[in-house]
Amino acid sequence: MKKYFMFAVVVLLIIGCNPKESGTEQELLESLKSEEKADSIVVTEPEPIAEKTTEQTAKISEKEIIEKEVIEDEANLWSSYRSAKDAVKEAEASNDYTKQAQHLLEAAGFANALHRYDIEAWQYNNAGYALIKDFKEKTEYISVMDALDKLELKSEIMEYRKETRSFMSIEKELLTEAAKHLAQAKEIDDKLEASSRTTIIANNILFVTDVLSFLDVGETE
């Protein structure tokens, strides 16, 4: 019995001191913890794509409609501008200066709506110039001025100027109207970068101003 008892004690001591068993249990615990940790990881789900609300869709559709209308309006304005310019050419062919000026003013309106102020300035200038040409033609301005330049005697010059002033005054309204269009052209051009247009407008204004001053002198010199 004593031998068996001693054998049992030795076996128990060997089991209690065996590091392999302890290690196996420790590894098992760590493995379980690792698996438990892996199971506890939160997997982020992808965010669902938000659908556009009816209000957002309506706003986008409204914007597209507005943009389309703007494009269509611009195309219509250019078409109207070209039609007005075609009408100007027809009036030029028949030497109808009044209609030329009328259609040039229409073209100026379309150019303004298109925000093409450079083109607008040209149309007002050309409308004024059309009336200048009308004045020159109706008064035979060029030939009258040539004849005046050939006179030498002061008395003859004074008499001729008086006669000239008398019949030219009949068409004075043409220059008065031209002055309005040219003033409009200058007002627009002053806000733009200076160009050849600036010089042409200035020259036309100078002509109208000089002739109107001549006509307004009356009997005095």
C-alpha cells in the first residue's frame, strides 16, 4: 500500500509540474479570445445612395428648361438681328435712308438684348450716318460747298452762305435726328474700349455739330 501511495503522489506531482498542459490550456484560451475578438469586429456597410427627392428633380428640370429657353431666345434674337440687317440692305438698294435708319435702330435693339454693346454702338452710328447721307443728298451739300470754296469776294460769299442756309434749313430736322442717334452711339462707345468706331462716331458728330451751327447762325455771321 505504501508503494502505491508513493506512486500516486509522484504521478500527481508530474502532472502538476507539466508545462505542456498549462501551455496547451493557455493557447486554447488565447485562441478562443482571438476568435471572440474577430467575431466582435464591426463590418461597415456601404452607405446607400440617396435618391433625389421630387423637389430636387423638379429644380434640376426647371434649370434645364431655363437654360434651353435662354439658348432659344439668343438664337431668336440673332435671327431677328440678321433680318433687320437684311432690311437695311434692301433700303440701301432703293436709297431709302429713312427706312435704313429705322431698321438700323431695330438692329441696335436686338444687339442690346444680346449684350453686344459694340454692335449696338455701330447700329446707332450707322442710323445717324444714314440721315447725314439723306441730308447731303437732298441739299446737294457737296456741290454747294465746292461752289462756296470757289468764291473770293466777301460780299459774294456772304450772299451765297445766306442762300445756302435758307434752303438747307428745310432739311435741318434730319441732322437733329442724326445727332440723337450719334449721341446714343457715343454714350455706348464711351463704356467700351476705344477703337476705329470711336473715331468714326466722333467725326460724324463733328459734321452734324458744324452744319447745325452754320444753320443756326441766322442773319449774323
